[in-house]
Amino acid sequence: MKEYRAYHFRLYPTLEQQRLIHKTFGCVRFVYNYFLSYQKEHGVKTSYDLCKKLKNLLNQYVFLKEVDSCALRCAIFNLEDAYKNFFAKRNDYPKYKSKYSYQSYRTNCIRSSYKGKEYSNIELDMIEKTIKLPKLGKVKIRGYRNTKEIKGKVMNATIIKEPTNKYYASVIVEEVVLE
């Protein structure tokens, strides 16, 4: 049986990594707000249609290429979830994201194999206390002192900035549980 677990880590990014994290926050917010206004004008589209339009947006706004593309696609999926919740009467109509509120972005884990070796864009190293994230590279972490390794496949990671200027990563891992 598969079970999903979340692990929460404190991040200690360098100044350059902090700049890239802030750029990613801004670009994710820009993509979310852009497609929200697009859907208000043209009617609700599926996330698949919007991901096709994201390619044109990347060519139009070059600064979007500096950040993780998975985070930009996740912003589109978040918008789709907001619309689903609205139509199911679980939430209000989606609102524009603000620079001054909660800052976070999510990126999905992509795995591949080449010549028998497995590659992943998100990797946890509990011995060296680092996490490898797309575009950011290795970032120092703290948390789970007694855990030497995390078993299972990483599904996604959410990077969060608190109002106290502390950074956190919440990593979702799919683990196989024996009954």
C-alpha cells in the first residue's frame, strides 16, 4: 500500500539562491495572475490549454525562462484547482495573488533514467543535510536529526518564505507501507 508523507525542512539558501527564490515567487505570481485575467476575458479553459499558451508567454516575457518551468506549470494547476473549488461551492471566486501576502511555490519531481542510472530534479541527502532543487542546486537544510535517510519517491516540494524571512521546504514523499 502506498502512503504519502510530508517532511518539513528549514532551508538555508545563499544570497544568490534567495534571489532566485524571490524571482520564482514573482514569476509564479505573474503566471497565475496572467491566466486568471485571461480566463476572466475568454472563459474558463483547461490547464492543458493554458500550458500550451505558457510556451507563447515564455517567448513573450523572457524573464520567465530564468526560473523553474515546473513551478510555472504548477501555478496553472493551482488556478485550475481554485476554479474547481469555486464551481463545487467550496470556496470563493479565485483572486489575484499579491506580493505582500503568503509567498510560496511548488515544483514537481521529474525522474528519468539514462544508461541504467536514475536521475531526479529533487533529491534529499540526509547525511550531508542538503536538498537539490531545480535551478537552485543544493541548499542546506535542517530538520529530522534522527533520520538518516528518507525511503520512498519524492513527489514534489513546496518552497515557503515566512514573514520572518525564514525559508522552508515541504517535501511530499510516496512511501510503500507493508501491512
